[in-house]
Amino acid sequence: MTPMKPTLLQAALAEVLGTFLLILFGCGAVHAAVLTGAQSGLWQVAIVWGVAIMLAAYVCGGISGAHINPAITIALALWGRFDWNRVPVYIVAQLGGAMLAAAVLFVLYGPLLAKKEQDKNVLRGELGSILTATCYGEYYPAPGGLAAGEQDFQKDEWTMLASTVPFHVAFIAEILGTAMLALVVFAVTDPRNTSGPPPALAPVFIGLCVAILISIIAPLTQACFNPARDFGPRLFAYFAGWGEAAIPGPNGHGFFTVYILAPIIGAAAGGGLYERVLRNFLPRTNQQL
């Protein structure tokens, strides 16, 4: 008997859970690093994000395909690997899972968030509260260094730091990073690619790709590559008291152009590079001729 395909509702619920796990583990590591100094070095946070992707994929991949990323969902649909009719439902599910995880982290880390703001002499919702808002949404450049130590937040220090990563650099970095991620996703999930890993190991290589990309790009933009990863927690932070520090934040339109638009463009480009260029170079079997 042919197994029944999961319904759209079942797939959507799987995407909620998968994205919830991704944000709970990944943003959880960011909370621990920013608020307690628990992580030593960027790689520890990066590998947590990578493992989070692996685990989320293994939990819900058999039901929904474990997109857990609107940019990947759109790229898969754009290049014929996914049904466009399912795209809106998947994106809503991904955003919902991300916001739910952000809410759980807010409950768990609420006292530590307040303590960090008190230690840095900042009020939630003002510019200085990006030091804690960075646990949810993302900023360029990554302001994590300003959260360390005991000195008060200084606006001049943020202004000087911000000048090191202008908009065009952040925009290009997010396009490039998401393009590389999509390229790997398309390659390791293509059954025609005989040099790729067995299907059961594809999430491992996708997760490692994300960890590597975070290690390179996180100092610039905090390494988004996933509109749900940024906008879901950012939207929660907006309503949880961070207000304009979350949306639009000190980067202005960057919350949309850098963390939503750029990943979508990058995923479409990376998926297209594989699907329309590299895949044509693969040898064909007699059945495919």
C-alpha cells in the first residue's frame, strides 16, 4: 500500500515544531552567551545553530521536508521543487514557531534580561536596549561586544561600531550567505547528485554549512539567512517592550532589506545556480535521457 502524503495541516504543524526547535536552541545559545557569558567564542554558538537545524530536520523532515526557513521555501517553489500553493501556509507556520520559541525564551531568561539592562544602565525600548534585543532580532554589525563588561552602554561606541558594517556590506553578506546555504541544500537533497550524502545524512551537512557560514558572517550581521529566524523573534520583542529598538531598530529599513529581502534573493540565486547550471553538468542515466 502506498503511504499517504501528509496533509497541509500536518505539514504546517511540523514546520511550527521544526522552527520552534531551531529558534529555541539557536536563540537560546545567543541568550546564554549575551546574558551569562556561557559560550566561549563564536564557534560554540555557531555549532549549536548547526545542530539545531540537524535535529529539527530529523524531527519534522519526514512530514514537511523541514524547510524551517521562508527563503528556502520560496526558492524551492521558484525552481520547481515545491508547490506554490503551500508556500503561504509554510511561511506563516515558520513565523509562528519562531515567535513561540521567542516567547518561551523570554519567560526563561526574563530576569537575566532585566539584570543585563540594569547593569548596562539602559531602558528597554531605547537605543541601548539593542544589547538585549540582539537575543531576538539581529543587527549589523553584531552588537554583542558592547554587552560584555561592566561599563554603561555608550551611544558613541555604537555609532563607531556601526560605521564598520555599512548597509551595502550587510546586504551583500546576507545574500551571499543564504545563496551558499541554498546551494548546499539543493545539492545534498538532489537524488541525481551521486557525490552527495545519503538522504538521511543531508541534515548533517546542511547544519554544518550553517555553522561555517555563521562563523564567517555573524560578526557582520549576526548571520540571519532565514527571515523567520529574525522577524519572528524580532516581532515578539517589539510587543514585549523593545518597541522601536526592535522594529525598525537602529538599522532602519535594514530589518526588512537585510534580514528578509536579502535572504530571499540569496536563496533564489543559490538554488538557481544549482538547479539551472550545476545540475546540468551531472551525468544522466539512460532513464533520464
